[in-house]
Amino acid sequence: MELKESFILETWLKSLAQDTHGALGLLDDAALLHLPEDVELVITTDMAQEGIHFLPTQRGGLVASKVLGANLSDLAAMGATPYCYQLALGLTDNQYAAWMDAFVVTLADMQRTHGIGLLGGDTIRGCAALTISITAFGIVPRGRALMRTTAKVGDTVYMTGTLGDGALGLAFLQHKMLDIDESYSQFLQHRYWHPTPRLHTGQALRGIASACMDISDGLLVDCGKLCAASHVGAVIDYARLPLSSAARWAKEHMPTLFAECISGGDDYELLFTAPPEKEEAVMQVATLSKTPITAIGQIIEGDKVTLVEGTTPLILPYIGYEH
Amino acid sequence: MELKESFILETWLKSLAQDTHGALGLLDDAALLHLPEDVELVITTDMAQEGIHFLPTQRGGLVASKVLGANLSDLAAMGATPYCYQLALGLTDNQYAAWMDAFVVTLADMQRTHGIGLLGGDTIRGCAALTISITAFGIVPRGRALMRTTAKVGDTVYMTGTLGDGALGLAFLQHKMLDIDESYSQFLQHRYWHPTPRLHTGQALRGIASACMDISDGLLVDCGKLCAASHVGAVIDYARLPLSSAARWAKEHMPTLFAECISGGDDYELLFTAPPEKEEAVMQVATLSKTPITAIGQIIEGDKVTLVEGTTPLILPYIGYEH
């Protein structure tokens, strides 16, 4: 069955927008948003296309989770509270009702989890490859957004959660990890498909973190971006990188693959800096937001990010995802 | 030459964002927007893909003009003043520097013309088909946006500019109009590729128009949407439809094609309603915004849009573009 745009709107999209103030029932040329004077709107866009970010056969639920999750992770990195989103959906003629059902059920679940709603968007059909572009909106008290530009020499470098699981999950999906225990492989796939945007942590870090971003392209590449934006360098301690049990298994049994994945993308953890005197406050944020936070290095002068084991610089086979 | 994302960012995109407050130099996870208490943000998204909305060989300048123009037309339809936009760019490996140059030069021209700037976005490479999704932002005084839902029985139906030129321009590009005078064909192509968002007219219609939208899918389809949103019907007078000289030529020499194109899409004119007592005010808007405005029909009870010639209902071969 070929899906017409008006049918898609009525059957799936309107339900996602029914409680969104300003969405105007998706009936108008545009949506309306009114904000109080004391907040700023935080705006981020992520685009994904089948064949690049997921396989053509990928189920709608996983695609929704991945793309909206990546957007929410950007809001978390700014310390924002998510608010609503615009969805541009480019469907191929192979997107059937079952795919749309799964896609929309997952979006609806995420809307409930994060207290957001669909604001508006566009749908086109006949695409050469399924394409999704989401522009997500968050709210932050005026002047209190977390930035990448404000790391200072002497700050401690922290990250949330564990590193490398996303890339290891992708490696498993690419049949590069054959002898792995099933509980590990399921954990890694889940980490790959379902980013956990660290929204509560990001919000709690306002006024504590000196700089913040999310790890989407790999720790070293992303830390390099944060350092470049702040005109500083960093030393990251290899021994302190937080690893899941599954990643520790991979480190022991597949060291080459592990070394690649440790700087792979798709982790969607927060990478942030804070001055040493904020250490206790940072650990309180970890407790309050129920999110592991690990000190992994230090901001130094210069413009280089160096990974060290003890005092020896380490060279990884792969430093991250250059888009 | 394959274009890397970081190169694209540095070479082209940063220049578009250099004067945009809150774009943060395109360096951060998201952009920031602060609004005064007395305005609403108007938000619209349009997605376009090669093979559907333009040919793979299409020059970057025309693609930019068409996609950003369509977004600005949505802002015009809400009576908004354009403010900034997010650009999601999905490039194929066939997009070269010359294409990007032309694309960005046109965006920069449009930014100057409309007083807007690039706020943020995303770029991906390796796409199966060039895909562009723009989310445009406008500003409107609080509570004064023009809607589709507020047309009233007895209101006059108006439109700006002329009808059918966009569809005729596409017909020419599809080699369906061989014997046309070159000045006509150039005019029609220009109308197809370069939407003229009726921003000044839309802004001036605040408080005068009872309902408004833009004609992007065809007069009859779009008038049907406005009527459905307002729970009314409409009668449109075929003899009063405003035609360019080129369209009048087509009407005379290629009546079947003309009849198709009269309800084709891509006109990006405003379709609006106003009560009879506002007629003089509407004509003042036409003068002040230097934009032709023509009364083409009337809002009636019911739920049908009827095209009439004199008192005879007309059936067109094609009623518009269902996405």
C-alpha cells in the first residue's frame, strides 16, 4: 500500500502533535511558540539517512529512538530541558504502515518519557533513501546554557556513563564480534540503538560544569572540538576511561577492535569540564541524576588532546568519526 | 574532490552564520535564541530531495532559492517577519565545490534580502540523493499570526500575484511547451525556480485578513485545506483568476495544459480571506506592499470548493498536487 501524505498526517502524525501547544493541529503553514522572557530556546538539528546511519531494513522503532535520541543528547549537552520538535520525514515507497506504526509508537513513548510533543514538520514521499531530519527545541534559563567554549586550564575532564559501547554495538551488528556472550551483545546493541540522553545530568550541571558537549563522534575527536572551541588542550588518562562489563570483555578478548571502538562514535554521553573545587558538586550531580560520572583527564595549555597510559602517550588505530 | 564535513563547515556554512546572534559560530551542540515576551516564534519546515523536487543536475543556486523561498513563503502566510533558519544538508558524493559555491552564494543573497541568518543545522555526506531540510523561524506580535482556521462565511477570497506560472514553468522544463516565446518561457522558469515570498504583504495583512495560507500545492487543493480548517466552503470565479501574460498565452494556445497548470503547485502566492468591509484596507495593502491582490471568490457555507465560470461549475482535469 502506498501511503499518501494526507493519510500519514491523519493516521500517525496528528496524534503526536495533539497535546503540543502551538502545533495548531498540524493544520497550518507553520507552528507558533511563545516563550517567557527569562529563558532561551535551545535549537539543534540532526539528519539521518538509511544506508549511512542505519540499514534500509531497519525497524521504525529503532530509527526513531536513534534520531530523536541524538537530538535530545544535544539538548542535554547544553543543559536544556526538552520542549518539542519538528520532524521532516522523507519516505521511500517501501515504507509501509507497519514501519510507520513502529516509528510513531516509539516517538510517542519518547514524548511521554521526556515531556515533549511534535510541533510541526514536513513529509515527502518517493525518496531514494529514507531520510529523517529532526530539529529539537529545549529551554534553558537565560544565560545559563552550557557551552563548549568555556573550558579553562586546570579544569578536570569528566564523562558520564561508559565509553565505546555504541561503537562496539555497531561492530557486533557488522558481524565483527562472533564469540561474545549474548547478554553482552544485547547490551551493546541496546546502547547503539537507544541513546540515553543525559538530560537530568546536563540540567544539574548548569553552574557547575565549565564546558560541556556530547560524545557523538568519538571521545578524542569530540574532546578535540571542545578544546579547539575553548583554545586549550587536554590529557586523557586511558586507565580511567569508564568501561561497561561488555567493553571490558572486548578489551581482553578483541583488543584491536576494542582500541578502534574506544574512539568510535554513538555513545551520546556527556563530556564536560569543571574546576577542581567543583569536584564534590559534580559527584552530587552523579548521585542526584543517578548517572555515573568519571574524571578522565585534565585541561592543559596548548591545543592538543593526548591520550596517556601512565605517562606514556598512546596512539590509537582510529581516532574517531570524521563525518 | 570529496568534501569533508569540517571543510564544508569552515568553507561555506560558517560565513552564513557569522552575523546570526545565537548561532555560536556553528561551534556548539545547539544554537540559542532569546525572544522578547511580546512576540511569538513562527516555525516551519520544508524538505526537498533531488529526483522529487528538482533534477540531480540542478545548479545549487536554484535549489537554494526554491527551498528557502518555500519556507519563507510559509512565514509570509502567517504574517511573520523572517528571523533565521536551520539547514540540514544531505550531500551526495557528487556535490562538488562549484555546486556548494552557488548554493551558498544564493543563500547569502537571500539572507541579505530578507534580513535573516543561518542559525545552525547538520551536514551529512554519502547520501543516495541530495536532500535539504530547512526549518525557518519568523517573529510575529503575540496573538496576531494569520491562521487558516478563521475564515468566515461571507468573506471575500483573495490571492496575491498571478496563478499557474510555477506549474507552467515546470511544464516548460519538462518540454511540454515547445512553441512558446522566449521571454514567456524565461518568465515562467523564473517563477518556478524563484518563489517570491509575499512577506511584506503577509505582515501588512495582520488584522485585516481573516485567514491566510500560501498556495504551494495548487489553488483548489490549498483553498480546500483552508476551507476544511475553517469549516466553510468557497466559490472561486474562474474568470477572475489573475494571469500573467505568459499564462494568458498558454490559455489561448495550449488550453489543456493551461487547465492542468491552473491548479498546479509552486506558485507561492498568498491565498487569504477578509470580510467585505475590509476591501479598501486590502487594496491599501496591495499598494503599500507593491503586490497585486485580486478578489477571486467568496467563502460560503458547506465544505466544498467550487470553481465556476459565470454560474456554471467547472471541472478541471487535475485539481492539484497531493504529496
